[in-house]
Amino acid sequence: MEVKRFSSDDIDFISKSEYILRKNELVKQLFKNLSFLRECLETDLKQNPIHNFKIPAGKISKGENFHGLPYLVLDFPSIFKKENIFAFRTIVWWGNFYSNNLILKGKYLSHFKGKILVDYTKIKNELFYVGKNPWQHEIDQSYVKISNLDHENLKEQITQNKFVKICRRHEIKDLNKLKSNTLDFYQTLRINLLD
């Protein structure tokens, strides 16, 4: 096996620690911002309870390799049981976008399904996932604008997939609006679908 040689650009990049140190500092700041966002969502949930939830602890996780790039995830409010899932998930994907996602499955889907099928036009500008894996977070052609779905399409998707995933995508350049954009999406869903 032949050893690959490093280019002068490679060596220059490896010799500089400031890139990695800056990235690490930014990840810490994103973690703090997601912690603060969690507190804001908890305040809203206390003032406007959903489905008699006991307020879960929530979780922030991070990783280095979602399609080769770092990411952070806030799951709050969220309840993950075997077949019963209620998850409001905020994902910051380095170099791509950040997104807010509502995932419902099992008894939570059963509870909110009727309201979703009646009032989905109130959230017509949001994205609805029509794929098979609710944990796919790359926003591609498997996400369609709700305004492009009629009642029968929506009902068929819910019946076939046995879960619902509604999403809003934001540009990284709008990261300073993480809190306001996330609260806006959460409150839009709460008012229109989760009351």
C-alpha cells in the first residue's frame, strides 16, 4: 500500500490549531444556545400544557459525523417509548441548515391525528415528510410543502407510515434567530395542531 503524501495546503491546515479551537468554541456556544432554547420551550410548555405531559428532562446531543459534518440536536419536549414517540427536535447541522421537527408516533399520533387531518391547512407552509424513516434529517425531495398535499394524500401518508413528521428548515445564516424561529414554529404547531 502506498502512503498518500500531504499537499502543502494540507500541511498548512494541519499546522494551524485555530480552526479546530474556533470550531470547538462555536460548538460550546451552540450547546449553550440550545440549553437556553430548552428553557424557553419549557416555559411555554408550563404555560400551555400539551396533552397533560409531565415535563421531560429533554436532551442535547452532539456528534462529529452526520454525513461528515458536526451536528447538535435538542430533543425537547420529547417522550421516546418503544412505539410511542412525541418529539420536538431541533437540529443544527454544521455547513448546511438548522431545522425544527415534530415527530409523532403510536399513541401520540392517535391522539393528534384527527386535529392534524382537520387543521393541516393552517400550517400549509411547513414541510411534511413523505419518506419511510422518521429519523432522516437531510431535507430533500422526501419533504413536501403541506400546501402540496390534499386531505387524502395526508391521510394516506399517515396510515402507511404510522408516523407524522412536520418540519421547518432555516438557513445557517439565520442562526442568530434560532430561539425566535424555533419558538415561532413550536407555537404555530401548538396553537394549530396540539391544543
